[in-house]
Amino acid sequence: MTGAGSPLSLRSRLRSMRPPAFGADSAGKRLERIHSSPNFADGVFQNPVGARTRPTGGSGIELAKIYFEKEARARRAPTGTIPVHPTTLADIAERPASGLRITWMGHSSVLAEIDGRRVLFDPVWGQRCSPFAFVGPKRLHPAPVPLASLGPVDVVVISHDHYDHLDLPTIKALATTDTVFAVPLGVGAHLESWGVPASRLRELDWNESTEVAGIRLTATPARHFCGRGLRNQQHTLWASWAVEGPEHRIYHSGDTGYFPGFKDIGAEHGPFDLTMIQIGAYSEHWPDIHMTPAEGMLAHLDLQGGTPSGVTMPIHWGTFNLAPHPWAEPGEWTLDAAEEAGQAVAFPRPGEPFEPAGTLPVNPWWRAVSAPLAHPWRRPKTVRTAPSAELDDRSLAAER
């Protein structure tokens, strides 16, 4: 039945009405590839170990109380203007002396200049991480440099399709350039619907690699989830990324909970000159899909074979208010975790370029624009690698 009142016709009309920012569903050969992925089972992509992807039980009510408590709300935002480095083309015009230079643009957006090539991770230049311009988490600081002034980029790397990592206006602007896009399996459907030609897409499953301009990019496992629309079908993969040039290696975690697979990633692709590790937007209400600063430090050490080495840089903090923890807590606690571990860590201001082999930015710049933390550094508890309720992705899918 395909008449005007048929279910198929209704689904088609509803699909045509959804906002462009929702992206597109996979179909055809892309969908066939998803269904044949070793990481896809029971109708959804699976995590490497079980993970709860939303608050359970009464935690939703508890979370709401925290969000609306006046003092806690005040701590979730800076008390003054975040000191953004006014990045200019002059800052990044000359090649880095060491061959590797990093510019954190805020949140998880990073420009990595590696062995003569330019890699842009999770670029978000929009004002809100939301499908709508009038609602949703708003930037706490401006983008350090206009996207049009960034200069040519060899490859744009996307970790997953959540709004704070995959931004429609940013992608549409980059679609007009000659850059290549490296994305996890299924994410290419969104990009094609926004004007990125299929010929410029490199769409990878976990542990698959592609080479762009002499740089090898590998999609590596992560413990997270996906989704942009009203229905979260788990048909787009999430990933971390290992990037290898002729002389240097770097790692971008994307969003992830802690899991034992960091050791395997390090053994296969490390050690790394620099790791970019998600340490913000964590909460006891979703402990399996984002890392605390302590877990982030442990992940870096796992990636490096168990010993402090290379440089780590915290990402996924400072730019958007996405969790109930104080705004400055991820930076402060990462500093403490690094000191405990004896690990070199870089704390650039948004837009401040640095070379991991050179002088690292280590000044805790956030202290000048944040309220004192209510809770001091707490030694990490035992890191869990699976939810206490032993939920796995299949039971979560059944709940949906």
C-alpha cells in the first residue's frame, strides 16, 4: 500500500519535514556495509564493552535538581571573559620547526599540523551545538579564528555525529573547499546531504585505515553512542582516531568512556607524540560514555604502553556547558592528575598554537575566570570497564 494515507507515505512526509541539521539516513550500499560490519549486531552498532548511554532509574530527576540549583548553575560557567588567543595566519604560516604543531580551537576542535600536512579534528564553528539556531548549548567563547581564514586543510576528521562534534554550518563551509573528510561508517550520509561529494569521503569502520596526502588515518574503537534526530537508531559509528605521518603520531579520542581497548590501540598505533583526550562533560549519571580527568590520564598512559611519555592535551571542555560539573573542574583536575602521574600536559588557551617538542603552555589560565572549586582533587576510584548493572548494548537496544 503506497497511497496518500499509507505508513510509507507518512514516513516520507515526516522525513521531508525534518531540519537539515538532522542529516540523512544511510541507504543502499552504505546501509549494506553497515549491516555487514563486525561491530553491528541486533540492529545497532555495538560498543567494545557494555555502556549505558542515558541516565537510568531516578537519576534523571536527580540530574534536573542539580541543573536548576542556583549555586551549581553559577559554577558551570566562567566568571569572566575566557582568554582566547587571537590566532592569525601569521601564527601558523611558517611550518613548525619540529614538524608537529597543535592549535586547540576549543571543545574538541583541533588543527594539527603534522609532517607538512594539516588535519582538522571535529570542527565546530557554530554558535550552538544544536539542530536549531535559537536553542541549545551556546559557545562560552568565540572561535579563535574565522573558518575562512584558517587556510587550506588536507583532511577533516570527524569522531561521531553528535552536534558538538559535527556542525552543519561548519561542514557546509568546508564542503566548498577541496578538503577530504575522514569519518566513521554511516556518517558519510549526513555529509553527502550537506553537499560533500562522495569522492571526497573516506568512510571507515573500526580498525580500517586510509591515506591522505601521505598521512595515514585509522578509525579506532571508542565507547560512546551516536544520533542526531528524534530517533536514535545507532546506525552511525563513533570512533577515536590514530594519525600517523612520516615522523610523528597523534591520537584524538573523540568522545568515549574508559575501556581496556586503549592499551590495544597504543600497542598497534603508538606510542604517540601527542594525545588529545576527552576529559569534560562527565557525570556519575552517565559514567560509561565520557571520561573524568582521572580516567583520561589513565587512558593516555594506556595508549603510551603504561608509562608517562609524550604529551597529552585535554579536550571537550571549556567551550560548551554540557554537564553538571563546575566549568573549571576538568582543567584543574587534569592538572592534578598529570602531576600525580608525572605526565607532561599542555593547557593552551583556545587558539594558542604550540609544538609538543617545544615549550608547552602550562599556565592554568582558567583560574582567573572561574569560581573556586567546591571539591578539591579526589584520587580516582577504581575505573570500571562495564556498568555495574552489567547492561550491554543489546539490552539497551531492547529498552528502546
